[in-house]
Amino acid sequence: MNIAIVGGGIGGLSLALALHQRGIACEVYEQAGEIREVGVGITLLPHAMRELAALGVQAELETQGIENLESVFYNRWGQFIYREPRGRHAGYALPELGMHRGKLHRVLYDAVLRRLGAGGVHLDHRFGGLAQDETGVSLQFQDGAGRPRPAVRADAVIACDGVNSAVRRLFYPDERMAFTGINTWRGVTVHRPILSGRSYLRIGTVDTGKMVVYPIVDDVDGQGNQLVNWVAEIRQDPAAMNDWNRPGRLEDFLPFFAGWRFDWLDVPALIEGAQQVFEYPMVDKDPVPRWTFGRVTLLGDAAHPMYPRGSNGSAQAIIDAAALAEALVQGGGVPAALQAYERRRLEPTARVVQTNRTVPPDFIIMKADELSGGRPFEGSIDNLISPEELRRISDEYKQVAGFALMQVQARGAVSAGS
């Protein structure tokens, strides 16, 4: 069996490692001409770490990031709403890590090269089309200049080519992104440790301005400062959709956060301290009824683009990779294995897509704003809503996303025994 993986991002590289671990030959075809450490921060939740640990890269990842101690929620006036421990501090066997996305990508890429060899990854291969028959799939690629590459023959094709997947477009040609007026801007700033120095912060809501803030590199300058990742989000009606990964302009979003100066964080200073800011739209796609078409299937953002809320996009791609690799070693033929993978993963990821739209983790802050009438509250948040109710909201999201403590422990026990 030989599997062609279209796309060398987090999902594609995780799949390559999972297939190789199970003795299945595969090759990755990536359109970029070189692998560079680009992007901003990413959070690896325990259910993602569970699969990455099984792939043998946990130890290296822990040296590249910061282990989160807690998740803390505030309203836009800087009033405390809720705090909970995370990762090992919440009883998981695995950590929750904040790190630079490029560092994660580099760890996975280097591991693929070590295990599959240099011929396991083909750079500068832009997908051009495919044709399948009863015995396999023929793929066409082009280089960056548009010149044809030699044709590729494989037993199956796995589309890991992201939210704008060219492979998915073959099967859903009229599909459009779902954009509801929420745009985001992202940056990293050298900053003194905030709160514990291991805190993942959510402040405000998308309707009035929201910030997500967490550290990704410790002592980045030898003076005790950290590299702090931040994301600014705002819903505007009407709003033009941001571009992907384009340099952002402070004047487009900084005014929403002008008064956000708290005892524990000066948000405007954090934003203005970034060396570079990138803009992105907050988009997803409606769940589709199928991912698998004969010997071709979708994985990660190509299968289930979701709002970047709750740190779940990359996690679900990594879990997809493990599920697909497991299905392929069960026997029964390639088409049947791809169908089994789809049955296992399509419905759970569709629930995450819908939950990220309606009841994301920051619903805790939305609920507090609703109860306070959109104004600062008097005294403690406990006068509006109990800690138990806030914990229930948090736990329900974890359950849907698949990283409730019992879910991660149960999956770990199955993996250890298989």
C-alpha cells in the first residue's frame, strides 16, 4: 500500500508519522518550495498531546513551548470571571503546551525526514488534479512556475491541504466560506510574564472586542521576558473579510481596545509592542455529508474547517491522522478503510464546528456579560453566576471537543493496550 498525502502541514505530517509507525508507505506532496518557521502561536491540548506522544515527539515539543498552568477568563473591564487548572495541573497525564506554530511544524517535519527519508516529502508540488480507477489514483502536480511535475500513482490520496483545499474543491466546487463579520489580528510581543507566566487568558467577547493572550517562549531575551502570543477578535456588521496571513494595520482594530488597561495587563501596549501583525478572517464551512470519494478522502481543515476557538483546529487534524492510520491497518481494502475513518470522525468534528460557532469556551464571558447587562458587575462574579455553573459550561465544551479528562484517559488506555 502506498498513500499520497497532499499537503505538508500539521495534519499531513502527523498522518505521515502515523502511517510510517504502522508500516504503511506514504509520501507527502507540499506546494511550498521550502519549510520555514512561520505563523504565530498554537496551543496543544491534552487530546492532541496524547496522539503526538504516541508518535514519539512529546519530549521534543515540551522543550519548544511553555506548559500552561491555568486558563483565566475576564470581561472587557478586566474583572475576573473564572479560572481553571489545565493539563497536568488538572489531573491529565499529559501537558497542555503553548508554542510557536512554526516550532511544532518543524518538529513534525524533521521527524518525517528522519523516519521516511528525504524522499518522503516532495516540496514545490502544487496539486493539479487527479483521476482514479479500481486499483488506484493518478495525481498531477505542478511546480511554483506552473511547469508539470511527473505524474504520481498511489493506492489512496489524503487531502491535507487546508481550509482552501484544492482537492476538496473537486468534490464541492460551489462551496463558499461561512463568514459572519468576525475578523482577527494576530501578533507576538516580547513582554514580561503575565499573571503566573503560564496563564492562558481570554478577555472580552467578539461582539465588543476580545483578546486571547498566552506565552509561547520563556526568557526570550535573557532578561526574563517571554514571547507572548495574542489574538484580537471583533465582529463588525457589515465587515469586509480579512485576507489570510497578510500584514495587518493597527488602525483597523486597536481603537476597540484603547481603554483596556488593567492592573495586570496593558492591552494597547501589548498590541503596539508587536514587531509584526497579521490579519486573518474567522471563517469556517458548513459540515458536509461525506469526505470520502472512492480512494480519496479529506483530513483536518480540508475536511472540517472550524473557527479557531478552543485550540481545536490542529487538535482535530492530529486526531484525524491517528484515526485514519488505525483504519488502514484494519484490513478490508483501501476504500472500506477510508469509509470507516469517515464514519468515526465526520460526526464528532461536525459537532465541534457547530459548537465553536455557538457555545465556544469564551461563552463563559458571554454569559457573564448577559447577566450583567453588558456593564461592569458589582462585587464578585459569584453574585451573578456560581462557579459550578461556569465549570459546567467549560466541561461541556471539553466533552464535545473530546478532551474531557475521562475521554483522554480512556483513549490512552486503549492506545496502550493495542
